[in-house]
Amino acid sequence: MIKNLTTLLLTLLVSGSLWAQNPEEALYKYFELFNSADKDAINEASDSPFVFLIGNNKRLIRTDSVNLSLPLVLGNPTIDDFFLIKEDIFKSMMNFQTIKKFYFFPSGRWDLELKNGTLIKLPSKDVVDSINDYYKLLKLPQFKKIKFFDMRIKNQIIINEL
């Protein structure tokens, strides 16, 4: 299919309807939509992995190097969608460096996977309040081992110990 696929990281432009467990699986699902001629053309053009970085100037920057300390952005957000969630995170108690992956959904909401394995399902509105509520919960001993927080419903939190 695509050379060096196991080293390929896709940080943007994977359709939100192609849910996958990891970037490699998402890529396979994404390229299943192409015909064989398209796949061959992409294969010829892609001798090495490709990664897009999102610049502070709101432009995509293609790079051949992979910075594993940067979070992946999965789904089909616009650049403005990404900058809105980034701004909300900076307004909240969350440290941007703790985020491993952003998952964007067509409804306009985000899930955040943290580097410690925690998944936070955010609502489409009141994101800063939801993130801050998550951090308030972490101060309580009964929530220290919880790895799944569904914050989508106002005034309700669904948890699971996974």
C-alpha cells in the first residue's frame, strides 16, 4: 500500500467517520476509499512518511521528521476548530503537554487522550469548565485510578475504571 506504513504518523486529515485505534489503522481505513490508480500514485509520491504540523500562523506545515512529544490530531477539524480547543485548553487548568491525542467529531466536540492513558470526552460547549471539573475530581482520592471521564452532559460525569 504505502511504503514505510508502520512509521507513518498522520496528525490531520483523517476523516472523523473512520474511527480507529491508532494512526496506522486510521490510515488503512482512509486509503480503502481510494481506487487502485490513486493508491499507486500516492505510493509513488510517498517514499517516506509524511506529517503535517499545525503552525501558530494556522497553516499546515509538511515535515519529514516526527516529533513524538506533539499530540496527534485525528478527525476532520478545520484549523479554526483546532485553535478553538487549543485556546480553551490554555484557559483551563490543563497543561497542553499532557495531551497525547485530540479526537474531533463531526458534531464539533472533542475527546482528549492524555499521556497517562486517560480519555476525556468533552462537550461541544463549556469546554473550559469541563476540563477544570476533571482536574477538581482528580484531587479526590476515589478518582485517582479512573481512566475514562465522559463530561458531555452538563452537571453529570460518567466514569469508568477501564
